[in-house]
Amino acid sequence: MISTEKEADRRTPVSVLTGFLGAGKTTLLNQLLKEPYFNDTAVIINELGSIGVDHHLVDVIDEHTVLLSAGCICCSVQGELVDTLKNLFMRAINKEIKPFKRVIIETTGLAEPSPVLYSLRNDGFLEERYRFDGTLTVVDAQLDLDAISQRPEAAQQIALADVIVLSKTDLVSEVQQAQIAKQLVRMNASAIQMRSHDIAGIARLIGQLNPAQGGNPAQKTMKWLTGQAKPVNPTTGRSLLKPSHRSLSEQHPGISTFVIEFDEPLSPIRFFTCIEAIQIYYGKQVLRFKGLVQFEGKQNLQIIQGVHGQLYPVGTLERQIDSDIYSCLVFIVDQVDHQDIEEDIRNILFNQAIRSA
Ligand SMILES: Nc1nc2c(ncn2[C@@H]2O[C@H](COP(=O)(O)OP(=O)(O)OP(=O)(O)O)[C@@H](O)[C@H]2O)c(=O)[nH]1
């Protein structure tokens, strides 16, 4: 019965890939896009910073990859998302791009996924052509879930998940994995739990969740959408279904993002000394930083990734990018003055001094 209904629905499925800052969304997306099944996938990447980095980190960049930058789909760029979905459809119809069979939207780490659902259901053009397929939420297995769930965005992403993908399981013990899995069940009992290394298993789920046809366990999401449950943010009491059109700082109090650009190659020793000092000095106030950095003596840009105080192994961007940027670092911080941190970074990098505490 369900499969007949599924066959009847020819609309393009739209899956939302979400998860808190640095959880591993882009890493998972890259792995999924390597699967032949995902060849005909349109990807929409939403980034907070005014200079996007993530789209450079996605390995398969083609005409189907669209960047929505400088805002969060749950705040300022919701209209842009609607236009992007319309444009993709029209460009495929007009044979400007190859037809695509599914869409994956990678949200920012601060996004509440529900406004995406709102957009799909409240725009006649989109509703006829696209169907919401479900939300995959990536959760970093290293994180202290009690602490992270204090952030309303993170709690929301987990609560709305149809599939929870536990990432970085290689960095924690089996016991810790079992503990976090139990905690996640308490936060969302209906979501399917997967491990991020099970790419084939995750791939099989995408496009098949289809909450509207009851084929998926995340009834909660659909109840929220259809008004059978009260769709409010448990922390703020704010409706989850209305688009907010608020700025980043209004929507996510205390959190802000900024970009530091460098117009000369950096000394790697100074750079890593600087990052360590900044992490010690600002601690958990630096939620996330990432960037592309040109080091002295290196031909390719290096990929820098930091998540909640942890610097990840540096990667190399194998291809050249068409950009005016020499090196840039995007920071997402909580209650930090941008000028202070930028001054500290430039001081350590170029003058070897830091403000006293
Ligand atoms: N060891 C390990 N590292 C991982 C895993 N998944 C992601 N990472 C690393 O975690 C860092 C952040 O990963 P991303 O995929 O960029 O995270 P994200 O959720 O896309 O980040 P934002 O878009 O900034 O919120 C990178 O350095 C990844 O290499 C994993 O399963 N194991």
C-alpha cells in the first residue's frame, strides 16, 4: 500500500542535512556524493559566513551545487532558498542543467530545520514539484549532550530528526557511543539511529523517509507540520512554523560570525601557535572556526577545521579555486567581540603579542 503511494508521488524529494556546528555534515555529504546513486543530486549548501568555505570543501562541485551564504535558512535567507529551489527546477526543465532526482540541503550548524519544511509546504510552486523527505541530523559522538542540548538550535535539530547520524565514533569508545545513543533516544525516541561510517545504510534511507506517507517513524515532524502538535521552540516558546526573517543575532542570541582575511602567506608555526592561544584564551566561546589558509612554502591551500576547542587534522585543498581570497578564516563565536579576537589573531601572527587577560 505504502509503496504504491510512494510510486504515485513523482515530486522530487528534498532531504535536510543538519547538525550542530562542526558535527560532520559536510564530511557526511562528501561521502554520500561519492556513491553512484547520488550522481543526480542537487545540493544546496547554507553557510553563515559572508564568505562561504563549505562549498570549497565539498568534493563534487558541479552545476547542481548552490551556495546560500551570509545567513541562516532559519533567519535571513529563507526567501533565497525558495528562489533556489525554483531556479533549479526551471533550469533543469530548460535543459540548462542535467535533470536531478533529489535535493539535499545542508543547513548551517545553527539552523532549525523546520523553516525549510514551512517553505516547501507554503509555496504552491514548490509544493507541487518537491516533497519534504525528512531530516538527517548529524551528532558529534564526542560532545557532551547535556551541555549541547542547552543550545536550543542543537536540541531542535535532534528533536526534529528522522534519522540521527552519530559521527566521530572513531574518536570515542563503544561505551561512550552506547551512552550517547541512549541519551539520543531520550531526546528523540522515534528517529532511526545510524553511524556515519555506514554510508550505504544512510544512502538507502535518503529519499525513502517521506514522512507525509507515514513511512517513517518521525511522525512528530509531520504532526508539527500539520498542526496536530504544538509547533513551538521548547526554549523560546516561539512558533517553529512561521518564517522568522530575523537577523542572526536576534535568532541566535549571543552568537555571531565574522571572517578574517589575510593577503600574504602565513607561517605555519605562528599560525598554529596563534590558534592554540586563541583556543586557550577564548575557550568554549569559539564555537567553530574553519578556513582555507595559504602557508609559506605550500602550493595548495590548507583546510583548517576547529570545533568546540578542538583543532582537527589539517587537510589540503587539491584543486585551485577561483577566488580573490588568499587566506580566510570564518569564526562562529558566542559572546565575543570580533575586534578583540581579530586584533589578538593579527598580533600573534604578525607581532607575537596577545592582550593580557
Ligand atoms: N575523526 C573524525 N573526524 C570527523 C568525522 N566527521 C567529521 N570530522 C571532522 O570534523 C571537522 C568538522 O567536520 P565538518 O564535516 O566540516 O562539519 P560540519 O558539520 O559540516 O561543520 P559546519 O558546517 O561548520 O557546522 C572536520 O575536520 C572533519 O574532518 C568523523 O567521523 N571522524
